Amino acid sequence: MRTRREFLGIALLGGPALALAFRAGGADAGEKTPFRPNAWIRIDPDDIVTLTVGKSEMGQGVRTALAVILADELEADWRNVRVVQAEPSAQFPNLGTGGSYSVRGSFRALRRAGATGREMLVAAAAAAWGVDRAACRAEEGTVIHEGKRFTYGELTAAAAKLPVPADPPLKRDFKLVGKSMKRIDGPDIVTGQARYGLDVKVPGMRYATIVRPPALGGSIKSFEAVDGVDVVRVSAGVAIVADRTWAALKARDRLKVEFDAGPHAGFSSAVYEQLLADAAKDPGYLLRQDGTTTTPARTLEATYHYPFYAHATVEPMNCTADVRADRAELWVPTQAPNAVQKEVARLLGLSPERITVHVTLLGGGFGRRLGWDYALEAAEISKAVKAPVQLLWTRSDDMKHGYFQAASRHEMSGGFDADGKLVAWTHKKIASLHNARGTPTQAELDDPNYYRDSASWGVYDIPYTIPNIETRYVRVPTHVPLGPWRAVFSPSSTFARECFLDELAHAAGADPLEYRLKLLQAPDVLAIDDLKIERPRLRAVLELLRTKSNWGKPLPSGHGRGVACNVYDGVTHVAYAAEVSVVKGQVHVDKVVGVIDCGLIVNPLGVVAQAESGIVWGLSSALKDAITFRDGGVEQSTYLDFDVLRIDETPKIEIHLVPSHGDEPYGIGEPTVPPIVPAVANAIFAATGKRVRRLPIRDL
């Protein structure tokens, strides 16, 4: 298991793929020769520019953002731009999508790819005119010189013959980057032409579902055949394979199967919560120690509880697999196509080159589709029945047998000196590590730095200036499958940290927003190894939020306004002010004002959409349902008992973007999530005087 920075720098960056992808254009140059300066760009004689996108589209708008970067540097005519999805190959060894790193990690390399194509096209035009290259310029899909003009399509054959420049100059000014752009694939999505995993159709394809033991760690003792379908024992349980999806699902209801509950039959949410409480007595691993031991004049303590959550993507897990004797082909909505290729190859005993992975659109990902379990299951079933198979997880399968966001316990303490100044802070997080996609090595488990970088976001990186800070992590082993969930480790930690800071502000008799600003004074840069947090940027975000949210303006009785902020991965600064109303114990979030500094903004429309999405995601976790366990299995099965925020419950959302800070973009998908829940919890206190220390929020 890698640390976050190794994970971002190696697994998801795409950098190695981008660096390896550059190659000379087509050798057989003719009048109809397309121009392929590298693996990311193809220009045809009809002026159509096809851009290859190396990240999975799951609603976050990455196809649009990456195409904008390429097209801008290429000086392509946006009206002629098309996109295609990259697939695992020697050219594309790292196509993973996660960590809010798609735009951030691809920005420079995609600019270089676009600049390469542009420079070769300009050079081809200059040679045709017999003029100096410096006298020509590229503009919206054409090359211009003193009134003369070539379209890119007219230059494809000549440009394809030229050598690829080693270090093409980048543009100084953007035309598309920073402009609000509608989704390039939006029309296909809203008209039903876009292809998701369940839209795949393969000749001779059959349809499968799996009956799984209800208890985690359970197994199948016995089962009986069902007329009209194939019933096959597989690793996950019993697969039912039919000629139609409906037939498979109905046969599932008729299957007589006997389960062995396994070693964890007595597991429950109460059992796990007690495990966390017992483990809290352990000192755990020291993550950060600032200052020396101090004895405050007054101490405030609190314990926060965070539950398990599911991903609950609208499109459940699915994969279509066609396994033959010497090869396999898969169509799969995945965030990790290279991992799918590698793991399926391992399962089948083939080399990865024999496994073709087609990446479809994803009907939601949120980290769940960084796993490869459903692809392995489809391949296993296809091999068993010797036919192409489309495996469908039911909604209940998705709720009960995916991997989950980890529950955690947070023990907090704050100390004031005799003058009421905050002089001490402690935060101990008690939780379990990810285990659904592999487990850490023993060396990693023994290394305190591993827990800081891989499990304690929002704990060790507290941005405030407090003389004495101590943060710790206590690991609790578990058999519950845990894995990435939008914003991963940060939501639980930020919930506890920002709510407790609110408690301290009120204990000090201070305004919560002003208190944060006071604690974000010098030094301007907080440095923790390779992580650096710029406090002036967070101050600026909070100051703008104070203005835009009308902070300090009185609200009616039963209404309250709360604030929370966070710096995600040291670079993306987010602050929210939430307004809530509480009537007869029922909480309604009326308005959320957000301010975001995410560096250079590639597509403002996309950034705002991501913020709105992150807010709704977080509000669902705060106000709706959690995952609970009983008798070894998950109790929830559908949106009826694991509800999500509905459109009539969505607050008015107002997002303000800080003008570009620096010359590169930072992540935005995950950073929008962590501060929203504590902002709401703090607003509830402002409205009612009641503290929320346990999620989800029930009747007050």
C-alpha cells in the first residue's frame, strides 16, 4: 500500500504515460494523411481534431477540462474538437482517475502535447509558404501569415513528415482555459447516446448476477440448480447466468442456497464502536508534536463519532467480459483501467497485453470504481460459461458488498491559559486503514509517518497557529472492506476538527470566523515535511466568505449560521458558511455560501459544479443515513434505508472562486466535501445551542 503522495505521484498522475507517448507523426504521408504528433492528438484532413482523454468521466467534467487544456495550447477550433477515451496500453500505463489529480497532474504534460502539435503545424505552413516560422501564427485551427491562411486539415500530410520538437514553447495567454465551457459530451449524455457500462451489448452476450453470503466473510455451504438458467459457484458466491437480465434476477429469487455465516457472524456497529472506544486507550502513533508540554489553566474535551458510509452510485457496479482461451476483452466503468487489466491478467494467467479494457462512462465513481472486484467477477463467470457475460450488481449488492468509508472516533482536547488564549490542542483519531485493494506491508504498519500521510488528513495538517499541538492515530484492524470514498480520510477528521474549534471559539467568547482568522496569523507558511500550507491564502478565503455570506447579520430565532474551512492536500482552500433552520427538531439547510481557491481555474463552470456536487454529497452524509452492521452483515439495502439528499431538500448554493493563484490548477473534486458537514453542525449549534458530535444528524 502506497502513501498518498506516492499514490498521486505514480498511480494517478498519468505523467509517465504522457512522457512516453510522444512519437513522430505518420510515416506514410499522403493527401489524406491524418496528423498524429503524439498519442493525445489526431487531426484529420477534414479539420476534425480528436483528443484522447486519459481520465475516466464519472460526471466530474474531466473530459471537458482536459480537452480544453489540449485544445487551447494546440490552438484548435473548439467547434471541431472531439474526444475519445484512452485504453490501457504501452502508451497509456497510468490511466487511473482519483485523488482530485486529473487536471492538476495532467496540466503541464497536456500543454506540452498541444504545443508540440501546434509548432509542427506552424512549421509545415511556413515551409509551404517559404517564410520564416516566426512570421506565422496559429489561431483557432488555422495558421496565418500576412492574410494567407491554411486550415489544420490542409496541413496534416506535411506536418506528419516533420520531426517532433523536443521542447516546444508554451503559449503565454489562454483563450479557452479560464472560460466557462459546457460539457463537451453533454448533448450525448442528455439525449441518451452516451454509453455507460450497462449500455454495452456484445454478440452472444449473457447476463449474470451473484448471490452472496449476507455476512461479511461468510461462504456458500450448498445450493440447488434453477431451471432455465446456469448456476455456477464462483469466488464471491453463486452466479446465475441467463439470456436476459430479468431472467437472471428472477432466478436469483428462486435459488435455494445455504450459507455459512463465517467467523464474523456476531459483528455489529455496536461491536465496532466498542472496539474503537477500547483502542482509544492506546497512545497510538504520534503524527505531529509542536511545542512543549504545557499545563493549561482550563481544558475543554469532546469526543466525535463518524459512521460507516457506502458510495451508493446511481449506476451499480457492472462489467461485461468476454474471456477466451488466450485473451480477454472487458467493457467496464472503472477509475482504474490499468489495475483492471493487471488483475484480470493475474486471475486468468495471461499477460496484461492479452487483456483489452474498454473504459465506458461511469454513472458515479467517488472512489468505489478504483476497485476491480466486479471486473474479476465478470471475467471469472465468462470463463466458466465460455461466453461473453454482463455482470450486474443489484442495488442491494452495491449497498451490502462494496467497500465502505471507514467509521472513526476522534478524541479532542483544547487548553486555554489564564488569559483565555488557546495554547494547546490534541486530536487522536481511532480508525481502520483501507484494505479492499490490498494491505500495507509490515514495515509500513510500523512506521508512524505512514499513518500521517495515509490515514490522517485533517488531523496532522491542522492549519491553525497554536503553540502546542499533538496529533495521534490509533489503528483498529477490521475485516470490513474499506476503501476510497470521496475525500477519503479528510471528511471524518475535518468534521471533528472544525466542530471542536467552534466549541473552543464559543468557550473563549469569540466569533467563530474571527477566531479562525486570529489563529491563521504568522508564520505565513506551515511546513510539515513536503506538505506546505499557505495561511494567507486560507485567510483570504475566509475574509471573502465573511463578506459574501453576510457573516454577522442577525438571523431569526431557530436559524443559525456556521462556518468551517479546510486546506486539502496543502493546495486547495475551501471555506463554507451554512445557514440552517431547525423546526420541531427537524434540520433544514437553507443556504450554503462557499469560497474556493483552487489555483488556476481551467473551467469555472466545472469547478462550481464540482462544489455543488461536493456539498450535496456531504449533506447526504450529514442529514441522511449511514451504513450499519448487524449479525455480520450490512443492514441497508436500497435508497429507502440509505437515503440521499433529494432535489427539494437541496439548499441554495452560492460559490465564489478566488482569482487564479499561481500558474497551475489544483484538485477540486474531493476538496469540496470536508468542510460542509462541520459548517452545518456549527450552524445547528448557533440555531439551537445543541452540539452535534455524532453523524448522521437525527432529530434534535
